[in-house]
Amino acid sequence: MKWILYLEPVSQGRPRTVRMKNGHVMTYTPEKTKNFREAVLLLLQQDRPEYLLEGAIKLTIRFYRSIPRSWSKKKTRAAVEGDIMPVTKPDLDNYTKAVKDSMKGVVWVDDSQVVEYGVGHGKYYSEVPRIEIEVEEIKSRNPLA
């Protein structure tokens, strides 16, 4: 299964905690993360599988971030060609977590089913920000199973 989501990648934000006037503590997900996860969910639901995957899964996600507008044409070209990689924050794990959480209940039962990442799983620069997702069910590799 493959999807291309034309969205600017957003990382999973850390849960925020607020102390209320009555002394209770409330925890919430940052608005930017919440909105991103809802957008991913809506786009995935348009082309969802007939049934939820229940076995082991190999996941490959390529996050294509926007190139900063302040960069020169030479630097922009180098980024598009892959000579400059986005080594800045947010990190790949946080991008991946935001997408994996959105896929729960739409593509698979639980993100604990992801046992392997595919070749090319990473973050890159592009003039067209997007997220490319590939999901592959892994059949048993154990000849005794």
C-alpha cells in the first residue's frame, strides 16, 4: 500500500501539562500536532485498506520538508539533489511517531505491529513538501511457523 500526502511534515509534539485554577492538572496534545494528525487521518481514510492489517509490518516513510526561502539558488539546488540533508530539528523519530499514531485504526490495529523500517525511510528537502508512505505486511520468515 502506498500513499502520497501533500502536507508539510509536522513532528509529534510533547504533551503539555497545565495546572488548573482548581488545582487539577490537565494534559493535552499541542494544537499543531493535533491538526496535523487529523489531516493525515482524513487523507488516509480516502484510500484505506478493506481490512485492518493485523500482522507484522514493514513501514517506509519519506518526509519531504520545504526548503527555507532564505537559501540561495545554489544551496536550494544542492538540497533538491540530496547534497544537503535536513539535519535540524525536529528529528525523524518525532515525524514518524505523528504519522504512525494517525494510522492506528485506519491501516493497522496498533503501531506496535511495525517491526521494520524500509530503505529510504528518512527526511529530505524538496520544493514540494509531502509525505510518502509505504506499508508492507511481512509474511512469516520462520520456515517452522
